[in-house]
Amino acid sequence: MQCYPSYIEAIHLLAHRFSGFVDELAGEMKFAKKYEEYMKGKEEELPTVGLKKLKKMLKRCRSEFQEHHQKESVEGGEEGNNCLDGTSSSVENRCTSSGHCQVCDGSFFPSLLEEMSAVVGCFNRRAKRLLEFHLASGFKKYLLRFLFGFHSNHGALIKEGKDLVTYAIVNAVAMRKILKKYDKVHYSKKGQAFKARAQSLRIEILQSPWLCELMAFYINLRRSEKTSQAAMELFGDCALTFDEDKPTLSCGLFDSMRVDINLTCSICLDTVFDPVALACGHIFCYMCCCSAASVTIVDGLESANPKAKCPLCRRGGVFARAVHLDELHILLRHSCSDYWEKRLRIERVERVRQTKQHWELQCRTFMGI
């Protein structure tokens, strides 16, 4: 164990660590205040992440670490006072040697998991209802308006879509902040491991296909002549951009956080056409997806083998719950019309061929040929 040769170096090191801690604490307090202000008045209709409760758990854990270290320092006598590195190592060993934290495990992660599941579930339901209302026509539109109280004017729809996107991003930031704090308190990487687990459990809100659909939804409404200038100003940084003909859907709304969704199909390496999002969040062309799942377009992705894996992340069971991204389809059709017409002609030929083969096979099966 390395010891410091002088008190001056030790003081400089402590000052540097303290300065970094103060800056980090100020940033956390600033975000916590923003989050509290944003969610004020929304708690009754929207689930939230209990940042205060989770921080209290971590604070209790940190105080127990300090008590534990003080005991070790008293028992260790002069040996514990001679080396500055002992402060962090004793705390670190307490968490990492056994692989878990006695104070937080069993309360922190289950609580965060429950809260994020509620947030993502609420976001998906509300986004799905809003988009169904926007795309509906005739009697179904009137029925949805009656059941859920949707407004008919575009400005109100844009505001509701914007509010849902902001709600998603704010809670995603809250989750990342509290997991980062957990890792700092415990000198571990369990927070990052939990984030990866959240993606596999489909509670990572930034991977929800409905977030992509909402972003496309209010860009589509902005294009409408009926949308007022005041409503258009609600969009902020949300835009569809092209870099060397590669489209990206971008949105930056909160705490300098930016969401960038790549709209290039990883199978055909072209702009997604008739896009679908798998349960893992990855976006592909519908026909490319059917080909990857070894099903025809007539049978659809619902008939895919439950063990079939995503071509990108290799996660299984993701095809049956695929979501057709209708708003994104409309957005790309308007934004790159020449490409869309060309791709439509090519796909129409392939769809007719597959449909013909399918029904010929059905006829042979029926006739016993």
C-alpha cells in the first residue's frame, strides 16, 4: 500500500476530491430540484421515480460505511492513520468483496425496478392511445375522443405529445442519475449492470418504440398548415436530419440530454421502409424483419418462432410483440419521397410474388398435391 510522503500532498489530494464532490453534489441537487418542479401536480395521474426516498437509502448506506470505517480506524490504531488510501479501500472492500451491499440490496433496486416499470407502462399506454386517436378516422375517432377526452385541434395534440416525450426523457435522466450515485457510493458497477438488466426487462424508456413514434407524430403535425405558430414552438430541438442520406431522428429536451434514433435498417443498410420496432427497441424494414424471422409477409411477424432472435442484439422472443411505426412511416414518406416511390415499386413486386407463392402453397395443401 502506497503512503504519502508529506501532509501537503495529502491536503492537496483531499481538496481536489472535496471540490469534485461539491460540484457533483450541486449538479445532483440542481437536477433533483428540476425533477421535483416538473413532476409537481402530476403525481396523481403520472407515476414518478422517488428520488428522495432512493437518496435516503444511499445516505443511510454511506453513513453506515463511515461508522464502519471509524471502527476500523480506532481498532487499527496508528496504521490506519499513516496511509490515506485506507479510507477508500476499506469502504470499497466492504461492498465489492462480497459482491453485494447489505444496506441497499433488497430495498434500493426492487424499489427502483417497481417505479420504472410503472413509469414505462404508463408512458406506453398513454402514447399508444394518443397515436391511435391521431391515426383513427370516422366512428373510431369519435369513440376514442369520448373515452379518453382527446382534443381535436392540432395544438392540443402537439402539446400532449410533447409532454409525454418530456416525461419519458426526464424519468430516463432520473434513473441514470440515481444509478450513477449508487455506483459512486458503493465503488461498484452494479448500477450500470442494473441499467443493462432494465433493457432486457424492457423498462428502459428511451428504447420504447412509442417514444420514436411520438417524435415522428408531432413532426408530422408541425407540417400541417392547421398548426399554429405557438404550437410549432413547442418542438424545440426535435428534428429529422440526414447525414450523407442516412436519416436520424433527434430530440434534445432536458438536462442537456439528447436522444438520437438511427433510421437505417441494419439488414438492408438503407433507410427503413414500412418500419417496425421489435420488443428490444431495434428498428428494421418490415420485409427485412420477416426475412430475418423466416416468415412470409402474409403470415406476419406474429407467426415467428418464439426463439427467433433479433438480428442486431440477438435477444430472443422479440418478433411477436413488434410495433408497426405508422407515424414514422408517414414522416419518412414525406421527407424522402423519391426514395420512397422507388422502394415502394420494388417492394410491391416482392410482396405480390410472396403472396402468390403463399396461396399456391395453400391450394396445393388443400388439394393434397
